[in-house]
Amino acid sequence: MVFEAPFQVAQHRLKMSCSIGLAFFPDHGTDRETLLKHADTAMYEAKRLGRSGFACFEAGLGERLQQRLALEAKMRDALAKQQFRLHYQPIVDLESGRILCAEALLRWRDTDGVEHHPAQFIPVAEESGLILPLGEWVLKTACAQAKGWLDQGFDLGMAVNLSTRQFQDPDLLGKVTSVIGGCHLPPSRLELEITEGAAMLDAESSVEVLGALKRIGVRIAIDDFGTGYSSLSYLKRLPADTIKIDKNFVDGVADESEDRAIVRSIIALAHALDKDTIAEGIETEEQKQALETAGCHMGQGYLFSRPLPAEEFQALLAAARDTNSMATNVT
């Protein structure tokens, strides 16, 4: 498709998507207004399914569109009223259990007390453009929290996820620079996570953007690794510090030879490229042991802790520090 090629605008490489909605006469309407309305509804469905594609109108799409628009309106209101919050999940050293980093994860409970799952509202935020102000709020809040913990003597970094839309923002570098400068967070304490799929949408541009972020001292992680279709020739050029092994492979690492083989291959590739590895979604001691045997040194998951509000996460940090202090005194 002609729209897949990036457009050069000044110093920026911009990529457009083309989503098409289809409605057929007379199945979906017998007049122009109805057909256009249904085609428009189908177009939004094509965007929801991932953009750069097409969708045909079918019964029920209109109702789903209204639900999506209602959710979008609630999200705008929630952002204005500061109803979103962050939880933090520890990333630990698998051998010692020491907390090395906190990953900031977005949560939303609306005024009716309904807890919305991120898988439900993040795609709507992406489609509507709300992900840009929402993502900037996440970055500011997480960096300020990281600086607060550093000031209290907790030695850890902060990992923040970047959505595809954020990663394509021409002002991403300026926003990141402004946030870490505004809260006086050392750049090396921030790790930005970008999914493998987003990084490969425009690999040449990704190399440039990630390189610019690296030059200001920020760490880079490639998230959900192994779920996309990366070109190894581009992967080796991405200036990433860390590769995160997707939970889909971690689930079976202890008892399935295929998953174990994939995990070993990812770890070997990361080591060959001089990158760290973090395993996601570790839930059992058997998975942890299998990952350590395979050469993975860091991980996160419910085996160590679920994502916690800031106050509970700080209590976890304090308890770990007290335990380490007692062990040192005994020694």
C-alpha cells in the first residue's frame, strides 16, 4: 500500500495509516446517508483492529462504537479529574531477590467504583489520541516518584512503557528531557520500554529516536520480545540496553521444551548483543529456576509481587532494606 512508505517532513520521518470502512447496498442501507454512516462505523472498527486495514459493516458495530465513544468520554473526564493512578511492580535480581527497578503500570477506577482493565482502555486511548496527555502524565508521575525514592535512599530505577503513539510523537525527546530535568531525576535511572512491534513499524526511524534518547542517558528496553517479526539486521542496530522476554514464553519455560528452547535462544541472542534480559510474568519457583539455569538474571511477576500502589511498594522497599541491614549486622 502506498501509505506504508514514510513521508519526510523537515527532519522528521512520518508514517501514515489508511483504514477503510465498507458498507454495501442494499444489505447495509438503501440511501446515501445510511450507507455513509455504516461505512464510517466500519472504518472505526478497522482502526480498532489495528489500522492500515479494512472492515465491513455488520450488525452490532454501531452499539460497540457507542460504547467506545462513551468510554472515551469517561477517560477524558477521568484525566481532567486526576482519577488515574500508578501501581508499581518490582523487577528483581533472580539470584538475590534484590529489587533493582520498579515498573510503572497505569490503573483507573472511575467515580462509580468500576475498575477498568488496561487492556480495555489503553487501545481506546491510542485510537483517540488521549494516550499522549495520559502518557505524559504517567512519565511525570513515575519520574517524580523515582526521584522521591532515590532521595529516601532507595537504590532503584524506574521503567515506563511508551505506547506506539507516544513513540511516534515528534516531540518525544523534548518531553522526556523536560520531565527528567524538571524533577532532577538522573537520566540513567529511567528506562523506557517500547514493544518489539512498535520498534519495527519504522525500523530506521526507531534507530534514530532510540539513539537520541540513549544520548541523553536514558536506558531503553525492548518489551514483549519474541512476539513480533523483527529483522535481526535491524534488531542489532537498535540501541537497547534490555530485552524483556514475553510472558507467553515464560509460562511454559519449566515444562515445555519448545518454550524453553525459545527462551534460551532469546537469552543467547541478548548476551551476544551485550544486552540484559528480564523475564516477565514469573509465577512459580520452577519457572524462576529454569530461567536462572538458562542464563536470565532479572525478572518480574507474581512470584515476587503483584503491582502495588506507591505506599505499599515503598513499604516493600523498606522491609527489604531492613532485612538486608539485619543480615549485614549479623555477618
